[in-house]
Amino acid sequence: MIVAVDLLKPFSYEFFRNGLIIATLAGALCGLIGVFVVLRGMSYIGHGLSHAVFGGAALAAVLNLNYFLGAGFWGLASGLMIGRVSRKRIIGADAAIGVITTASFAMGLALQARFGQAKRSIDAVLFGNVLGVFTSDILAVAGVGVLSVVVIIGLYRKLLFATFDPEVAGVSGVSVPAMEAVLMVLLSATILVTVRVIGVLLISALLVLPAVTARLMTNSFGRMLWLSPVLGAIFGGVGMYISWYADIPSGAVIILAGTLVFIAAYSAVGVRRRSQLAGLSHH
Amino acid sequence: MKSVPEENQNLMKCEHMSCSYGGAPVIEGVDLTIRRGEFVGIVGPSGSGKTTLLRALLGSIKPVHGKVERLPGLRLAYVPQLETVDWNFPVTVGEVIGMSRPQRLMRPKSQNSELALIEDVLERLGLGGLLQRHIRELSGGQQQRVFLARALIQKPDMLILDEPTAGVDVRTRHEVLHVLADLNESPPHGDGIAIVLTTHDLNGLAAHLPRLVCFNRTVIADGTPAEVLQPYFLERTYGAPMEVLQHGGMPIVLEQGGDELRNRLNRSSAS
């Protein structure tokens, strides 16, 4: 009975309940968008965009503008720029991310050095802070989540076609640049509203881990599209809960929980393949 | 005014067409007409602009000179080289085929009538019952048929294929050729389908087609295989001397230095 009370104790605090809700929602949202990030071979983009967001956040802090609005605008602009530069094919997407986002990150560092008062806010962007979550933050994540689900359902086949086979999609009447822009907008919005939970340094992992784990579990795009958000939600919720007892920052625990599940799935796939090969060798 | 019989209807006509990617023209002065129900092979060496020609036919690049006239409302479908497909992408046979259908808002899944159409095409292509399989789990011939099915679901008037037999074994090549010939003769959607493909395979594929175009930056020759597979045209196309033998009524192209093969063919004819 005492154990049960202990296990439920964190739920008596509103800040924990809010943190748990936002961590779960953020995990699901990153899991959903992460499917496209992973399958388009742009896992690095989450990492890059989070750095771009750092520059925007620093600038917003210096100019005394709304902190996350500045970061979000900057991230969105960077995302669209990366998409545009990489489509030219003169330089690859990875190089475009490297140039645009590191320039933005450098600007953030310069502003931080010049205007030291911005440091406190910038720490929150880098490492996340679930203790100060407001209802408005939860609504923002939920809103972007609902928007993402509606857009992905509405454009399901076009997004799949443009991701799997952009050349043929283009000649079949799908506007590939438009689909890329839609995904960049959703990704930038996702980073903007989840940055408070995970922090920019760990957000790229939350974009990748649920999707790659789901990929190990299914060969179907449709199944991956619901499996990845479910895994992301579990990583977020369980990680947040464990962080209460382990007294470790929630972002780190969420990522570690996801990594453990990924390792388990990877090992299980390896065992299954080895046993299939062993079965073949007996025939 | 006399109407054009449907079987002779021009689907597409290129007149003095030149295309470039911003620099010097990759293809120049191309005159080519594709009629309904035709089966056309385009042969030429690597770097001769075959893929650029296909892109111009598809409308994904615009000519810098000349023009391309398309029949109003012309439906085109494209089958890419299998080598360009990402075989690790998590996608089932059903998902590949379904992605080419237009989507109504809030209906991401195929409707029953649509699934029935997909099943019909799959059945016709001998792929029934494979909708839930991952594309990597299929044989080479089945994989080619899946991408053919995705194109056919769009009910095309013209089917354009880039190297459909590149990198496949002899059996798969025969399989693909027979499927294409069958589609050309009796298409699944009523109207005749024109088929245009590129190939490097002169003897295994090109020689079996009703119409052949030798292409190297422009059209070198256009006609039946017997008319086109001539040493003069082949040397102009490939930039190297080639010999042509007749075997069982079929032209067989030999690179110069193909003495060993010629001797074997002669022995085979003698026996």
C-alpha cells in the first residue's frame, strides 16, 4: 500500500502532471514527424534545426521579444532555406544544414557572449525545462500534434510518394517541393513547441529514436506511421516518470529510455535474422 | 474533315526539340512521333541523352528549342530503373501501387473500388495475394511488375520505362518483355497503351520490338529492327564499328572482335 502511494506520489504535483503530459505528447509528435525525417535520410536536420533555433532564441532574448516565437520563426526560416538550398543539388542537404544552422548557432554564441543576460533563457533552450510547463505549452504541443495528424492524413499518399520516389512522384502530378515545404514547416513547428521539454541538444534524438525503432518492427509505411508516435509517447511518458525517482534531467532519461528500447529491438531483429539464416542452412 | 483513326492518333510529337540543363544542349534537333498503341525502343550508348529524352517526353524538363506537342488530356506514367529504388524503404506492395492514385481529403486508405482495381491489375500481372509483402521480398520479375502495376493504376495512354531490363537475369528479361508485349496488345483499361522504353540490350530486347530508335543526342535512325540495326546506323550511334548477323530471322549485333560468337552462331546454323 505504501509502495502504491509512493508510486502515485508524483501525480499529486501539478508541475509533474503537466510535465508528464507534455513529455508524452512531445514524444508522440516527434515520433510522427521523425518518420519522414528518418526515411528522407535527413536525421541530421533535427540536430541542425535545433542549433538554428538557438540563434533565433538568443536574438529574441536580446531584442526582448517573445522567446519561443523568435526561436520558432528562426527555425522555420532555416528549415525552408535548407530545403531550398538542398533542392538545387549543387550542394547536398547535409552541407546545406551544416552551413545554415552552424552560422545561426555561431550567431547565438556571439550574442550570448555580448549580452550575457540572455544566458539563463538560453540554458532552458539547450537543456529543456519541464518544471515550468504551463497549460499554454501543453496546448501548443497538442495543437501542432493535431495539425500534423490532419496534414499527414490529408496528404498521406502525396507525402509517401514524394518521400519514396520523388522523381516519379513529380511526373505523376505530385508537387515534390510543396511536400518538402510542408514537412519542413511541420518539423520546425515540432521543434519549436517541444524544445521546452527536451532541449535543443537532445531533440534530434527524440526525432530519430522512435522512428528507427518502429522501422525495425515493421516493413510497412502505414504501420510505421502509427507505431513511431506510440513509441515516442511511451519514451516521453516513461522517461519523465523515471526522471522523478532517478533525479536526473528528464530530457536525458527520455532519450536513454528510447535508446534502451532501440537496442532491444535491434538485438531482437538480429536474433530473428540469425535464426532465419540458421533455418535456411538446415534446408 | 476526315477524322484520324484512333490507332494512328499521335499521342506526342517532338519537333526539332533541344534540351539542356543550363549549359550546352544535351539533346538536339529531335524529331519523334509516338502514336497510340505503338511499342518503341530507344537504344544508344551511356551519356547519349536517352534519360533526358524520356524526361522531355514526360514534361519534367522543357525544351530550349523546338516543341513537344501532346494530345490534350494525355495520361503519362513512368516506370523508373529498379536500380534507383530504395529497397530498404518500409513499403509494401499495396502501398507502392496505391500511392499513385489520386487521394480525396481525409481518405488516406484505398477505397473498396480502388482496391478492386489494384487487385485486377495485380492479378493480370501475376501478383495476386502479394499486397502485404515488402517489395524486397519479391523476385526481380515481380518487383518490375509491381512498379508496372503502379504505373498502370494511373490508366495511362503512354507508358514510359527507363531501362526495364537493366541488371536483371535472362529469365526476368523474358518475363518483362512478355508482360509489356501483352499490355501493349491488350491493355487493361480498354484504350491502346503506347509503350516507350530505353535499353542497352540490343539483342535480348531491342531486336524483338516492332519499332526501334537509335539515339545519340538526336535521332540517328527510326524504323523496324531490320531497318535500324544496320552497321552504318549502329556505328553512328555508338561511335564504334559493329557487325550485324541474321540468325533465325532476327538481327544479331556483334561488336567488332566478336569473331568467337560469330563462329559459334555459324556452327549452330550449320547443325
